[in-house]
Amino acid sequence: MSSLEDRVKDALDVAKEFAGYDGGHHKQWVIDKMVRALTGDDYEEWVRQFNYGDEGEDTYLWEEGISP
């Protein structure tokens, strides 16, 4: 896994390049790519924990969005 500094830079690069697109589905794609950059190999576990809530493992649904 790359260093935290590299992961933060990658996430910020995604935001800089793509965050200006209109539409919630495009913004969700940007957020997903930033989370992927920041979590690296732990992405799937992060999503699993995100989805877990008061009603169990599928309380919430992580959306990957649509590429701009």
C-alpha cells in the first residue's frame, strides 16, 4: 500500500479533476474514487462497515456513482 501522503494526494487529485461536474451521481463517483484512494486495499471492508447500521449489514447502500 502506498504511503498516507500518496493516498491523500491521489484523493485530492480526483477531487480537483472531477468534482466540478453537475449531478449527484457524478459527485458520488468522485466521492467513491476518493474513498478508494484513501482506503486502498481496505476499500471493501470500509464499504461493508459503511453499509452496516441499526438494522444490520444492509442498512445503508454505498453507491459508486456514474463516471462524468
